[in-house]
Amino acid sequence: MPFHSFTFLFFLGAVLIVYYVLPGVCRRWVLLGANLLFYLYVGWEKLIFLVVTSILVYGCSVFIGKQYERMQHQIDVQGLKGKGKMMLQANYKKKCNGPLIVSIVLIIGVLAYCKYTNMLIDLWNQMRGLVGNKRIDTLKLIVPLGISYYTFQSLGYLLDVYWGRQQADHNFLKYALFVSFFPQLVQGPIGRYGRLEGQLTAEHSLDFHKIKHGLERILWGLFKKMVIAEWAGVYRQAIFADPDTYKGIAIFGVFLYTIELYGDFAGGIDIVLGIAELFGIQMDENFRQPTFSVSISDFWRRWHISLGAWMKDYVF
């Protein structure tokens, strides 16, 4: 269901009407229902992956959260410091490291299997020069919509609970709402639970200023995707298809590809942020004028900001 399709626009309009017509207490459930309908439209079999991942992360986070609260309670009540505190922390890690590692391996394993199995098979065939009957056939895999984004969000939430940055939420539906928010499933940005949970469950009132700004952001995103990226793509394809004809200016094909990539990706993010604002939700920016970067490190602070921040906080 592409963002610029009439089907999606009808779906979005219907959800907005129901969202603001029903009482504020119902609005979180309207969003959750919209998330499920959006995913079911893509394919019910793909929804299974999201549900299973959500249940796994939720169960593990609740277990880890209880152990962390118990440890902190003992430290506070007994006033432990130094060696006593370190012993409790070591015991906490001993209990929680196993479930945490198993959950992380399973979540990343599903992502790797769905997205990279066929790529590795093709690479193996090319490296070995396999053709005909000797060639290993690729698999018919189901690639769930937005699997990279909800996987990163799930891992971030789980690690935040483990490190004590985030209190584990015992309400599964609230967690499911966070991990399945339909505008961001296609292109991100990668959200943080502490930043979005309160906004997703709030009883937002109709704010015409936010509606106006959200629509402006959506139109700007559509302009980037359907005008800038599309036209850059037309000329880029022409140059790449026949570089000899464009001697002397063939390098512009690379430049146009950069514009095409940026217009498509950044335009999609603008649409996502605009849709979220229609519901009164403020999501984090994902691009900040990357073409004005003065260094490689500055570029990565401006391009796909949520991914760079996620890698910095949870990997590096």
C-alpha cells in the first residue's frame, strides 16, 4: 500500500475520522486497529512474524524488568555499596543474560534469514560458478513489511530495559502499538519507546495547526519522491544505460543517483512524519540537510539520523 496510492489515502482519511470522532480514551485502540489492518492488507502471513517477535520481546522484557526492579529494591533498602552492590549486579546479569542473548539471537536470526538468505545463495552460486542443475535454487521466502525497523525498535527497547534505562511495560497492547505504528513500518524512522509511548497512548485533541503542518509535510514529501526523485531517476537511467553517448557528463549520472536516492528516502520520511503529526504525534527527524555536510562523520550525523543514533547507542 504505497503512501501515494488512492487506497492508502482513503485508509488514512478513514482512520483519521474514526480517531477524532471517538472519545479520547479510545484513540490508542483506533491506532492499534489501524496498524493491524494496514499489515493485514499486505498479507496476514507477514503479520505472524511481527506478532511472534512482539510476544518474545514483551515476555523477555517483563522478566528482565522484574529482576532489575528486585535488584534495585534490595540495593536501596539495604543501602548496599561497593562489593555488596556488585554481587547483586552480577547475580542479576547471571539470571538475565541467558534470556536476553536467546531473544537477541532469535530476533536477529529471523531478520537475517528473511532478508539475506537468497542474497547469500546467489553470492555462493556466483563465487562457485554454478550454473544449470548444479546451481542452488533460491528459496520462496516471506519478507515481512518493515522487519528491519521493528527489529531495531524491539532490540532497542529490550536493551534499554536490561540496562535500566527504560522500565518494562506490563501492558502488551501498549508495546504492540509502539512496535507496529503503521506510518513508520515502511521507511522508519527508528523510534524509541520512551519517546513515543506517551504520545501514542495520549488522548490527543483535534489541533488544526498540527493538521495543517502535517499536510504540508506530506505534500513536501510527495514532491521529493514523485518529482525530484522520479525525474532524477529518468535522467540517471538514460546515462547509465548508454554512458558512451554521454561522454564528458557521464559523472552526472552518479550525482543524479544521489539526488534520486535522497529524494525518495527523505521524501518518504517527510510523509511519515507528516502522517504522524496528523494524529498529534511528533516523531524524530531522520535527515538534516546531509548535502551540506563538511565531513564524513558530519554526513552520518545528518543522514538516517535514527539509524546512526541506534548504532551508536546499542552497537558501538
